[in-house]
Amino acid sequence: MVDSTYHLFPPLQNPLPPPPPPPYLSSSVSNGLTSQRSIRSVALSLPSVTEESEQELEGQRENQHEDIENEEEAKLKEEEEEEEEEDEEEGRHRPRCSLCCAWMFFGSLAAVLIVLIIILIFVVTLRSALPEFYVLRMDFPKLHLASENNELFLDADVHIRIQALNINEEVELEYSELKVQVSSEDIPLGETKIPGFSQNPKDKTVLRMRTRVWNSPANEDDAKALKENAENRQTVVDILLNGNIGFHVGVVKLNWVPALIACQKIKQAEVDFAQKPKCNVKIFGFRAQ
């Protein structure tokens, strides 16, 4: 029974459409869809903003780097220009400096030459005005050797006369105190001093001096040779006079010129025969005291 009733009604071919959804449900669904789309759009737009900001930052950095490089290049150019200007200025001043140095060198050289010429003229003039000295007399009143404790000692007494001659016609000479040293074959025979004196032009002065030694240690061979030569009148003596000489010509006065009068290798025989051995006079000369 049941099955037969069911087959009596055929199925409908055009069924009715489904009922529409509730209004509140459609609006919520649409809002959800729009919100999802907006979120997606925001999410999609965010990377573009960050990329643009990064690009801007990179551009700014590059611009800053370029600005720094440009500033450094400008500074380098300025420094190079300053160096070039300094080099040009130095190049301009160098010829002047070299010219000044050359003039200074030649000027000082000329001054030195002038001074040397003046000194040369001065020395030549003084040398022509130097006095002359001659040995007139030389005696050994006492010459004694004494031996004690295997040592030899010398006692000697020497008398000497020397003539000083002013050969100038207008120059007056003035002598300071003269120190006299006498020796024979490296054997000291005493020292003495002669007081200062003056000489008019063409004047002669005889200087008398006496030297002594007492208990002076001496080499035995040299002392015996000296004693033997003195007995035979063959003694060889060195006489040195050290002091200053002044030159006066009218109102011009030149004082205290160092002078050394050296009477060297004076032989007793020549003095005895009145040969007047001549001494050597040196200006600006001295002997160590």
C-alpha cells in the first residue's frame, strides 16, 4: 500500500529556488569581504612604502656621500692651488734670495780682502820701521860644576851687552819691560828683566844684562862640554828678549806691538872678534813664559 501510493505522484521538474539569505547575514558577509580586501590592500601597500623609504634613505646617503666627496675634492683642489701659489712665490723670491746671498758673499769677501790688504800694508810698514839688535859682548865670569849624591849641579854667571839701534829717521820707538832668557845647548843659564826705555830716530842704546843660576841640575856630558867651550872661548849661546814695542810718528802713536828679539846661535869667537852678530826681530811674536 505504501509503495503504490508513492508511485502515484510524479516528481516536480522545476523546483522552487532557495530562499534568499537573511539581510543581516549578507551585510556582514559583504563587510567581512571588504575588510579582508582592505587588509590585503594595506598589507600589499606596506612593502611599497617601506621600499620607497629605503630608496629615499639610500638616495640621501648617496647624495651625502657625493657631497662629502665633492667637498674633499674642493679642499684638495684648494690645497693644490695654494701649494702652486706658494711654489710660484718661492720661485719668485728664490732669485732675489740667491742674488742677496751672492752680494753678501762677495761683499764679505771684499771686506776680508780689504782688511787683509790693510794688515799687510801695516805689517810691511812696521817691519821697515823695526829696530836692529847686535850682540856686543858675552862673558862667563863664573862657570862651576859641583857633584852631590851622584848628581851634577851648575853654577853660572853670564854678562851680556846688546846694542839696540833705531834706524828710522822720523819714527820714535818706545819699549816696554823686556824679559831676557839665556841658554846654551839646551842648558838654562838664567833669566832677567830690562826696564822699559825709548829711542829717538837714529838713536843707539846699549843694553847690559846679567843672568845667574845656582845649583841648577844639569846633564853631565852637556855641562862638561859647556865648561870646556867656555874655557876655550867657543861657547854657543841663545838669547831671547820678549816684550812690546811702540811706534810714534808725529801725533800717530801705536803702542804695545808684541815683539820677539831672538839672538840665536851666537858664537863666543865672533863676539870676541867684534863681528857683532845680528839678532832677528819679529813683531807679533812671543815666547811661552
